[in-house]
Amino acid sequence: MNQVHNITITFMDFPAELLLHILGHLDVYDLVRARKICSDLRQLIDSSSELQYLIDVRYFNAIPPSLPGCDFDIATRRQLLQKSETAWQRAEYSQRNSTTMSYSPDNYRWSCGILGIPAKSLQQLKFVQPSLSDGDTHTIDLRQRICKIDSTAFEGYSFSPTQDLVVILSRTTRGESHAYDVTFRSLSEDKPHPDAASPLVKALDNQIHPQLFDSPYTQTMIFGDYYGLFCKYAHKADGELVDFLQIWNWKSKEASQCLQIFDVDRGTTNFSFLTNDRFLVASATELMLFSLETIDSVNAIRLVGKFSFPALRDPFIFHYITFSPIPFHASTHNQLIAINMCMSAPTTTKSPYFTFYIERNTLLELESTYISRYGEASQDSPSLPWSAWGSKNTRFFENANSSCTHRIFGFRSADLIGDLVSRDGVLQSRPLRIRDFNPHRVTDFKAGNIATLHQRLVEGESPNSTLFLDPLGPGLPYIETISQEKFLANDMTVEANRITLLSLKGSSMHNVSQSIEMLDFE
């Protein structure tokens, strides 16, 4: 008789190549959980550089490079990532390189490690990209690009190196029906950008009073396909004083622009994109979350949530509020948002400055929190109280003055501790402070899985200030590292594995020379 033998095939009986292919489709968190199923599966996952790299990227919340670079293999990428993270944790850079600048930057902007500097006297914008030239001589090459401007009409600029884009804002002459000309140009070639639906658009066309319009403050921002322009204290066509926010899809003729008008009594001060379809607007009392929607090929703005700031002791008010820029190439990653606040009161000349951090994903999730409590948002609907969202999701820091700069990349922030100028008017070097808000690293630090020689865990602390009536709360925990070395610099920018400093040389601000210094954490 023929006998039938039952053969049991388990998951681990499949070829390793097939198993790795299957595991590669798992979410990273499922991949980590799969390691706990059995020792054979753990050994298989640990043997794969590709799977280990995916886990490391999520653990460190690693953001991809902002500009094209060398294409390393997976094993090398993982090694470089771990090496860079170790350097950040110790606040110990591997190289320090510098170059002297022949001019003093004014009204400068950073984006993806490139410094933009208006040179109105030369009728041009300069874009300086520092890069290492020689590891032995510790010098820097400065690759420069030039974009021509009309210095008499120049109002401002934004640029995005990842999109080879620079946007120039120029004032129109009094009597025109629009307020500004907005031109979209190639950063590398100084010609109309090939992806722009129109090389020039008219801002606030037929929205302004031709004779009265004269906005004292403008702010611009590029985020992917969108360009936003905020104008404060501007006269509408009927003469009413308002704040304008206009947003373009600069690549599309069909879905070109949308407009939001704010009553000046709201104290609107600033805006910032969070994602391709969500942006924040700050007023004197609250954050407003807006949705950018396309309906029948037409862009529309919809208010989706309002969130109150902590109440201030009378007579203080929020004088102005700004956001730290969010790199678009990191738009798919969770990251910190830094919101800078300046307070004022008619009874004092002192202006307190604070910065608070909140995760971007938290802000986005607050939309559903708001809707579940209040329903659809409107200009007249209430704001979600600070106690319901802010005290447990933010971290406040008091700044000595407005020049205290917090730079953020992913879950990491960096700043220089103390005042740049002493009470005697002398420039002084300052240590570098690195804060890591990565919740994975905080958890491991608490569990004793991370060396603590150069670091300390900070949790449960908040600024001891009588300025706020609402409790600020314990806030987000973080790991802090302070460098042993000090730096004489007035600004910086932070990237995945680098800090670029605007360094100074001299004893006072009246007689200084400036240089660019690069600290490589890799």
C-alpha cells in the first residue's frame, strides 16, 4: 500500500533569501517585535545589514541627506550613522575646518547647509556652500552662486537647494494693482526655474489699495510645491488695514493660489508649513492650524484647529512669535518644531524671550483632539486650552535675549550657552549645548543602556517664571550634552552630521571679522 507521509514545513524552513525578502516588507516596529519570537528569527534579522539599517534609521529618527552625496552601500551607511550618533552624544566633532569671509553677512538665511546673503550694493544674492577641501589643512572651499536682483525693488528672498530654487520678492511701484512681483529662478543657473508654471506671479493682485499699501513686515517660506507670503498691516482695496497670507502652488497653473485675510486685532505674527497640506499661523493668543485643500482644481484654505498659549500675567502680552524653519526633505519624518516667543508690557522696557519645543506629529494629532471636543473649527469657535494640550507635550526654555538661537534638526537641537557679549561689552566664547529629544534614546538612557559620561537626562523641569499664569508642565524629557570646548560665534545651522558656525574674531562687535567654521560629527 502507498503510504502518505505528512511533512510539516515551518516558516524558518524557507530559504534565508526568501525570509529576508518577506521580512523587508514589515514595518520597523513589527521587525523589532519579530526578533523576540525566537532565537533563529533574531539571528536571521541581525545577520542582515539592510534590516539592521532600517531599524537604526527609525531608532535614531535619522533624516536623509538634504543634498545629493556619495552613494554608499548599506553596511557603510549603517556604520557612518552609528559613528555620527556617537559623536553627537559626546559633543565631540571629528574635524573642524574654517575659512575667512571677505564680507559681513547681513539678512542672511540658511538652508540645507547653504548660506544666502543679499549684496544689494552689488545688485545680487550670494549663495555660499561650504565644503571640506582638505582634511590635513583643515580648510574649506566656498562654492559660490550668484543671482541678480533689482536692489531698488528687492524686498526679500527664500531658497530651496534641494529643488534648485530661489524665489525673489520685489516691491512694485505705488499705484500698481498688485503689491509684489514674485519670481521663481534656478539657484544654479540664475534663469527662470524650468518647473515653475510661471516665472513671475503677481502677489495680492487686485487685493490692495494702490496708493495706501505699504506693509512694514513680510515673511516668506518655500515648502515643496508651495510658496507662502505673509504681509502684516497691509491696506485692502477698500482701505481696511489687515494681515494677508497668500499661498501658491508654484508648479501648477490650475491650482495656483489661495488667500487668507486676518483682522489686525487678532495680532497675527507669523506662519509656517508643517506638511504639504497643513500649516500653522501664530497670533497674540493662540496657534491656528489650517488645511490646504484643492477642490475642483482650486486651492482653498480651511481652519481645522485653534490652540491657546499659556496665559500671561497682566500687563504682559505676546509681542511676536516666530517658527524655526522645517526642512522639506525631512517632511516625512517626525521632528521638533521650535516656537520662539517675545513678550512685552507698557510698564517695562524689558522683553522676556522664551522658546518651546513640540513634536510635529503631536501638532497634527491635535486636529482630531480639537474636532472631538468642539467640532468643525471657525474663526469664532473656542481654542483648545493650554492645559489640554501644551503642558504635557511641550518643553519651555527661557532665553537671555532675542539673539539666543535654537537650531533644530530632527529630534536634536543645538545652541550656544550664555551671552555673546559680556556686561563689559567684550565678546566671549561659549560652550555648545546639544539636546536630544529622541524618545527611543531617552527610554534606553533611563534603562541604563547608554553610557552617561558626557550626558545627563533632564525631565520634570520647567522654567521658574512668574510671567505665566498657566503651569508650563514637566514637558518633554531630553538628554543633554555640553561641549568642553567653547566657540566665539553669533549663529549656526545644524544638519544631519554637521554644525556650521558663523564665527567671530575680535574683542567687540564694533571691530570683528567673520568666518565660516564647520564641525563634522561623523
